[in-house]
Amino acid sequence: MSADPLVAVESLRVTARRAGRTYPIVEDVSFQIEAGSLLALVGESGCGKSLTAAALLGLLPWGLAIASGRIRLEGQDVLALAPAQWRRLRGRQVGAVFQNPLAALNPSLPIWKQVVESAQLAFGLDRPAARHRALELLERVGVPDAAQRLDDYPHQFSGGMRQRVAIAVALACNPRVLVADEPTTALDLITQAEILGLLNRLRLEQGLAVLFITHDLSLVAEYADQVLVMYAGRVVEQAEARRFFAGPRHPYSRALLGAIPRLATPEVRLTDIEGLPPNPLDYPSGCRFAPRCPRVIDRCRSEDPPPVGDERQRVFCQRPWAAEGI
Ligand SMILES: Nc1ncnc2c1ncn2[C@@H]1O[C@H](COP(=O)(O)OP(=O)(O)O)[C@@H](O)[C@H]1O
Ligand SMILES: [Mg+2]
């Protein structure tokens, strides 16, 4: 095995241009994901999770660009590659699953064709081999009676089954990295748990490195190896999952966790983060969470929050909660 992590993102900065001005959307985000490991990227809507994923996937929308930073996949600096080379590499190495499986599926094609389309292109499979591969993938993601369902269309599947099909599409070329951006948000609670269980099984069985994006910390408490909490385009806390869940140190992380009744402490409830995250065009100076923070002091509003802790649990805050000492 190589010593390189499958995914290494270093000081990623994504900027947007609007009305002749360039402004940051994602700033100084760094993380690594090893084979078989799951990193949970968490934060409220609008904090830059999807655009971080889009940068990793080479799918930033028009008007946004990677201004600086490095992205390495299996040690290879992908930003140094020609666009066509990166596209080819990414097609094979990185699979992606999104919130709405219907957006990833073509309503007018039977599912077996969609599941193996990319693999056919990549590996030149003939029709029988392709059907066989589609069956194998659909069975792997737990579609019941898959052999009878190869010729069905997306509308004939439930939401949860469609998401399983979308995961099969993502796995078709045997990627080593899977980016899952809110893949369960549109589903009911039981189906959410099933899809999360499936992703967890796949990463263990296949050694996938998974970037799992969610606004719901409670969803990932059981499966995450690392947690990265973003607020307003910046990392506020980054930690080994067991340390994080034993005692998150950033007031924002605590407030997010307040959504989990078991872990909520009387002094920090979700009500402590009333209000909305700021607009990227209008970020406050100092700590961007300061206007909503229950522990705010004057300095928070004027100085950038300093890093506190080490790589096992790092927090960017003037007044973090004490470490739990595990
Ligand atoms: N195409 C775009 N152009 C300019 N700003 C955008 C674009 N897409 C998203 N944004 C802004 O970037 C910020 C982060 O968005 P996003 O990564 O989608 O957040 P999240 O996935 O955490 O909800 C938001 O404030 C959003 O309004
Ligand atoms: Mg998003």
C-alpha cells in the first residue's frame, strides 16, 4: 500500500466573481481521507460544503474558481493536470452521489444501461458483459430482485431505491473515493439510516475513502472517522470523530450537536444559534460566528480566531470549550 492518503486537500480556496469583485466562498480548507475511512463534512446550509465537494470533483459552477490550494488524489496533484487528463482520472477514481438521485438518472433509459454507461466507456464492455456488470452492481447496493429489475426505469423505483441505483452508477468504474453530498437528506428517517448503512458497508468492504456531507451531525455520529465542521466558508473545528463526539470544542459545533438530545447540554441548545449564517458578500470581520455565538467576547469581532489544539482536535476560536481529555 502506498503511504499517500487517497484524498489530500490542502489550503483550498474557492472564490466567486460578482460585479467586478472577487470574494471568497471557501477558505483554507484542508483534509485528508485514507482508504476505508469516512470524513464527515458538516455545517449549516450555505457554509461551503457543496462547493468544497465540487472543487474536489472538478465540477465548480461557472463563475467560481479554485484560487489557491492543492488537491491530490492518490498522491497525484490533479490541479497540475490538463483538464482532459483530470476528467479521465476523476471518472475512474472518484464517484459522486448527490441529494436528488433523479437528477443523476435519466428518466428515459432502463437502469441497467445507466448503471454501466461509464464502465462501458471506460472498459469497452459488450452488451452481455455490461448487463452482467449492472446486475452485480445493483446487487451490491442492495436492490432486491435486481435480475428482474434491470429493464425498469427510474420512476418505477422508490426514493431510497433510486438512491441505491445512483450509488451503483457512482461505483461502476470501481472508484477509490466516493463523494456523497447530502445523499440522504431527501429521504425518510428509516431510508436515511439504510442508505448510510450501505455507504458504511461499501467503504469497509471496498476500502473506499468517503467524503460524507451533511447538515445533520446526528446522522454521522456512528460512522464518521473524522469530522470537519465548516461555518461561513471556513473550518471552525476538525477532529477525530471519537474526540469530537466526546466533547466538541467550538461553540458552533456544540450548538449543531444540540440537535442530538442525548448530547445536548443544558447551557447549549440549538436556540443558541438563532439567526442565519452570513452572506459571503458580507462576512463580518474577526470570527464569522461571533454575531451568533453565546461565548463571544470583544476580541472575537476584531481578530481572526486562532488555531487551538493539535491535529487530533483543532478548533479555531478565542474561547473554545475545554478538551475532554480522552
Ligand atoms: N454559482 C455560485 N455563484 C456564487 N455563489 C455561490 C454559487 N453557488 C453557491 N454560492 C454561494 O456559496 C456559498 C456556499 O454554498 P454551498 O457550498 O452550496 O453551501 P452548502 O453546500 O454548505 O449548503 C453560499 O453562500 C452560496 O450562496
Ligand atoms: Mg450543499
